[in-house]
Amino acid sequence: MLNEAVILENSPGAGGEPERRVRDRGATERAILAAAKGLLAEEGFQNFGINAVARRAGCDKQLIYRYYGGLDGLVEAIGTDLGTWVKDRIPEDAGGMFLLTYGDLMERLSLLLLDALRTDPLMRRILAWEISENTEQVRRLAEARSKALALWLERMRGSLAPPKGVDAAVVNAVVIAAIQHLVLAAAAGGQCAGLSLKTSKDWEKAALALKRIVRGVYG
Amino acid sequence: MLNEAVILENSPGAGGEPERRVRDRGATERAILAAAKGLLAEEGFQNFGINAVARRAGCDKQLIYRYYGGLDGLVEAIGTDLGTWVKDRIPEDAGGMFLLTYGDLMERLSLLLLDALRTDPLMRRILAWEISENTEQVRRLAEARSKALALWLERMRGSLAPPKGVDAAVVNAVVIAAIQHLVLAAAAGGQCAGLSLKTSKDWEKAALALKRIVRGVYG
DNA sequence: CTCGCTACTCACCGATTGGTGACAGCGGGG
DNA sequence: CCCCGCTGTCACCAATCGGTGAGTAGCGAG
């Protein structure tokens, strides 16, 4: 019926550049994953969808369904891909640090985490996503992110034991919360609670305050 | 022509609830604003749009354009409406508190802010929105939120001066960041950095850690 | 009662979304 | 060699989005 018309419409006529995509499934899969990660990191989760990813990857969205089973599977793939985060971020001499006290350690870790998040837009976006939505999709991604971060912290910590007096887990969670929110607020609006967070001088002040806080609890 | 059919459909007949909307512009405006606030507080900013608000308000979206000039104006109205937040939240004896030190004050304010945010879904959603998007719309709303919060803090603070040694503004911003992130993470996923934040016992532990942190910096 | 203003509703628009089925074309295995 | 399977492309679907123009219904003034 309509096939003839369709065929005519698709006929290669004198038009533009066909630029036939090479038939390489692996490359296409990587392109899709990279497009998804890039899109999420640059644009955030707001306009993150099948169509946008396919557009950025330069392929048909059908392939996303075929290779990843839809957006959910793709997000999951981003999550598992986050497993490599630790390797990229761990300084090689992680085990060789000589930090005497738990306070030394936490001060150092806090500043490292601050910097790590500040320079990782993807992590930031996932963090923001976590906070704004509560679907299964996001929950799994959040778990992967959380695991990567926990692993990173563990590796960095080495074998230093926390002090007995205070509940270090809870205190650390509060400190991490502060760091994460500072970074998120800065990336979004350049300030937090009236404190400007744009120039490196701003960040130095924030880091100093953070140090003071950590020192305050852990002496 | 069709009028008869329409009239029949709307006629009070045996059918559903016609519930003819009374012709009261003021009431409609209030209904729209209430619908917008409720929708934002309950569903978040993700599905916050003209259609959704109109649906919840039970009126045509055209009225939102007419009375508020579109979503932007409506959001702005929500922002100005936030001006009353302080009055609703200030304990009457705000000026009569006898807090001896700045540390006493900040400890107390931190816990109050924690509770205030924990019991205010609208503020939380706005906060999350702030962090996830950076449009003019959100920026103005964020400003209103920020102003309301700052005013609240100022009123609560009274006339106690901060200590000289530390940069109180920066430290306080970090503490506030921690509080905000704890509340947001809890509302979204029930935990933050591995710390469960569901039961009131969890919150007691978090509050204790927060107190320790504040005490640590302000002595 | 009639007229006119205003509150209100409806129908429609183009764009975009997630999702699916059908088809084209290359390449390797029988 | 031919055929089948895999990769990639396209057209199409229903639903929803923000936005607009036209028209209806009720109330008060004359």
C-alpha cells in the first residue's frame, strides 16, 4: 500500500550525506552510554530521556531499547559504570599516608571529598537526582553512587580506627551532608545560606570552616 | 446546536456533581495558589506545570494565565506568599530567650531549623528545586525562600553577637548546609551517607551529632 | 427586561514525549 | 550461491505538554 511511497521517500535521490553508520554494536553501545553520561552530567536529570540520549548518541532510540532494555537499563549501566569511579579518584599512595589522628584523617578526607565532588559533574547530578526523586530507577543509581563513595572513603581511610567518645558514623554523615550540599548549592546557584561559593577564595573560606568544624569534633 | 447537550451534561440531573463554580475571582485565585503550593509540596517540582495546577485547582488553565500571567507569575506568588513563613514559625517568646553564649544560640537554632525543615514539605521541595535547576523562575523563588529563612534566623538570633575568633557566617553556612542536606536526603531516600534517617531515634542521633559539631566550633 | 461586563469553559494548535512494529542492508554460515 | 540474522532506520502511535482564540454563562446596572 503505502510502501511504494515510503520507498520513494527513502530513495537516496540527489540529496545529502547518507553517512552510513558502521555496523558495530559494541561501538554503538559505548556511544549510547557515553551520550547518557554526558547528557546527565551536562544537562541534569530534568531533560534526561530516551529521545535526548538517542539524539546525542546519533542513533535511533530503538537501539537503546534493544541494547539496554530502555532507560532503566541504561541508568543501571551508568550505575555499574560508576564502579570505576574509585580507581580514577584514588591517589596511588593511598595506603602510604601517615595521618596520626582520626581528626587528621577526617579533615583530610573532608577536603578531598569536597574537591572530588566539585570536579565531578556527573556525581553531582546523580546526587541532585537522588534528592529530588524517589523512583526505583533513581534508587538503584543512588545505591551505586553511595557504594562508590563509601568504597572511596574506606580506601582513603586505611586502617585508622575512630575514637571511642563520639559516634563517628553519625558525625561523619553530617559532615558529608554539609559537603554535598555546599557543592550542590554552589553548582546550582553559586551560593548557600548567603555564603557566596564562586571564586576559589570563597572555597578556601568554606574549606577552612569545614576544617574547623571537623577539628572541633575530633580535636 | 450542541449547547443543549452541554447543558444537559452540566445540568444537575441525576448524574454526578456539577458543583457549579461560584463566580468569585478572589476565591478562584486563592484556590489556584493553594493548588500550586499543595502540588509543589506533595509532588515536587517534577510534574509541576500549568495543566497539573489547573487540574488540581479544578479550573481551566486559562484562568492561571489571566490571574497570574502564567506559571512564572504563579511561582512568584508562591514566593511572596512565603513571606508569611516567619510569622507562622516564630515562637512568641522569641525575644525573651536567655541564651548565654553564641554556642548556646547556634545549637538551639540548628535544632530548630532542622525541625522546621523536617515538618515543612513545601520548603523542602523548593530547596530541592533550587539545587536541581537554575532558571530565572527558580532563582526568584529561591531568593524568597532564602530571605524567609534568613529573616527567621535573624529574629531567632536576637541581639547576640558572634564571637571574634571564627568566621561565624561561613561556619553557619556550612552547618545550615548540613541540616538542609540531611533533611532533603531523609525525605527522598530515608538516609544520608549510610546513616538511616527514618525513626525519631535516628533523628535524635543526628541531632546529637549536630549539637556536638556546633559545640565543637563555638565551644 | 435588556445590555454589557466579567468570570469561566472549551476546542484546538504545534511540539515533544515514551514506545512499537515494519523494513532496509550488510555479512557470515549453511 | 542463497538465506537468515543482526544492525540500523524510519514511520507511526497515543498521551501530554504549554499556549491561545473564541465563545458561553451569570450577575449587576440601567
